[in-house]
Amino acid sequence: MPSKHPRIAVTADPELGEALERVRAATGTREADASLVRRLAVEGAEVELQAGRRRREAIEALFAAMDRDGFELDLADIDRLNSPPSSV
């Protein structure tokens, strides 16, 4: 279909084909490959942005709770716990 917008080439490899088939099986959609890829990209971008916002909100809530409750984080102890055991 003619369009004034530039096109993006996507390789239709087996992994993409399987992903599209899984979506079709789960949703019953009969969209053409290009339409389905476009829709999934647009919707997936929004989902990813929302997930990023939720992660930031969770981090901010954690830090606020730590400040409110006087939680002290001992980074030296954490480093010791995460370091490999001594071979001595």
C-alpha cells in the first residue's frame, strides 16, 4: 500500500514467524504480518514505557521507606557478602 512514511525492513526469520503464530493462536487475529508487527511494536513500546515508570516508582517508594524507617544500608557488608570466599 502506498505511504508517505518511510518503511522499515524486518527480516521474516523463523523466530519472528513463530512469535507471530503464537500471537495469532492466542488472540485469533488474522492481521497481515506487516500490520501485526506494526501493532505489536506500537503496543509493546507503550508497555515497555509503563514498565519503566513502574520500576522508577518502586525504587522511589523503596528509598522513601528506607528514609522514613531509618534503614541504613551497609555497602561494605554487602560487598563482603557478595565477594568470593577466601582461599586461605
